[in-house]
Amino acid sequence: MQVIDWDLAVTTGTRLVRPGPQVSREEARQAVTELRTLSREAEGHVREFTKIHTETAPQPATIVDRPGWIRANVEGFRVVLEPLTDRVSNSANPPPAIVTAVGSRITGVEVGAVLAFLASRVLGQYELFLPPDPTGQEPAGRLTLVAPNIVHAEREMGVDPHDFRLWVCLHEETHRVQFTGVPWLREYVRSQMTEFLLASDLDLPTLLERLRGAADTVADVVRGGEGNLIDVIQSPAQKAILDRLTAVMTLVEGHGDYVMDAVGPSVVPSVAEIRGKFAHRREGGSRLDRTVRRLLGIEVKMKQYAEGSAFVHTVVGRVGMDGFNKIWTSSDTLPTTQEIADPGSWIDRVIGTPALPA
């Protein structure tokens, strides 16, 4: 049974996504080549600075265009949502075939529309969830950079292309280092996401109630409210799980921002200019753009960068990088959302009070 028509999601997304910036064939080739090179360079800087090491051999980044990013994310969604799809298929009271067929197509169009919106904005990402490799030879994750969006951003801001590309690579490579250097982290995120999905309420009355709440949220956000659809569609059990997911994603995003800015001054000469212009760009956009970002929870993600970076900055400043890296010991040493807001409480719990010198 297919809960989402994935082929329709890809078709819809690639049809709706806006074309990238106009570049010549040579400019495109040069951008792809440079991004691959800089991703390898950035990985060395990140490993040296973070002191996170791994047995995994460095891999060049995968460079994609906007439709390529959509296709890659649909494949990732299929992997993530497989437990929920299996649950619906094996339910004692599955929905009628006509309901599933129509519903899967509607959802496919919706997923495609959301991906089309995001595909023109995402600069890069570390893809945690890929279809399993039958040979077992391919890595479990993949770093993807969206070349047209990087070129568009550097042109829009008027910054040095080489510096901006390396700066972006520093952030995204930090995620690759996190998930390849901390072996349990990927499985922890996957298990939490599976638990989140399986905690959903699938009965029709509850679903209808959630949809009404979602409609109210859309109306409120259009009027300038602060809600988002992610909050509305959760069950009570999911809220606790999402709290844990939010904490770990705030940590990894904030760590990426911290490393990007800490390493930046030594290898990216114009990092101060880039950071200032990029921060302004994050806050900008049309009213419609800001409304959609708020609905999809993207504004929450922007807040995560700042909160996570402040947490990492405070902890490293007080206990050093070696002390901070105790955060990667196990899921028990990850910070809670409350500890991210109060780094001292995480230090007290995990690091403890340092002994006074003799």
C-alpha cells in the first residue's frame, strides 16, 4: 500500500521548482569542480578543529541541481517513512483502496510542492537516510551541495565566490564529520524519527481534527501569527519525542554554525562580510516567503542555528573542545532543550565541577 505517491511527488516538485540562475556551461563546470575540491578541503579543517576523527575515508560531495535535490529527498523520505507505510499496510482495518489511491496522490502533490519551495533555498545538506546499498560498499550518508542555489546566493549577496563556497562547505562538512565520527548518532536520530512516526494517531476522527487545526493555523499565520503546521499535527506522545529530536538537531546545527565561524577567519578571508550578509539574507524575503517558512517550521530551524551555536560557544569556552566532545559519548550525554538554553546545567550534569588544583 502506498501512503504517498512518490513518483507524483517528484513530478510535481520538478515541474514547480523555479529555474536556477543563468550560467554558461563553463561556469557550471567550474562551480561543480570547485565545490567538490572545497568539500574535501573543508573536511580536513573541520576534523582538525573539532577533534572528531573517523575511520571513514573522505568522500567528495555530491553536486546536484534543484530537481536532483528533489529526487534525492524523495528517496530519503521513502526510507524514513517506511515504518509508517508498513504499519498502515499491515493494519487490521486498512482504509479502502479508493481512499488510499486518492489520498496518496493528494499527499504526493503536497510533498512535491513543499520540496519545490525548499529546492530553491537549500544550499546543502548531509543526507542521513539513503536507500540501502545492496553491496554494502557505499557509505550510509551523503553530503549534497546544491550548486545553483550556492551560485545564486553568492551573486545576490555580492560576496567572493571562492570564500562563500568554502564557508558553506565548512558548515555542511561538520555534519558529515558528526555523523561519521560519532557512530551511534545516526541510528539514534533514525530511531527517534521512527518512534515519532509510529506514535501518530491514524484514526479518521483524530486525523480530521488535526486537519481542522492545521487549517486554523494557516489562517492564523497568514494574519501574522506564530504557529506552524508541525506543532498542530502532533499527538501528545509525539511532542515528547519531538522535544528530543529538536534538542539533538539544535545541537548539530549549532555546532555546524559554530565550527563554520570559528574556522572561517583562518581560511576564509571575507568571513565577516559573508556572515553579516548571510544573516541579513536569512531574515529577508517577501511576506509570502516568510509566511510559508513559518508554516513549515523553517523559522524554528533558523532559531536553532542561533541557540545551538550559543550553547556550543559557551560550553567550549568553559571546558574546551575536549570537554565539549564528551557530548558525543552517548545519547545520555546529549543536551535537553532546557540545557541548550542553560549550558551551565549541561556542564554540571555531564562534566561535573572540576577539581581544584592541589
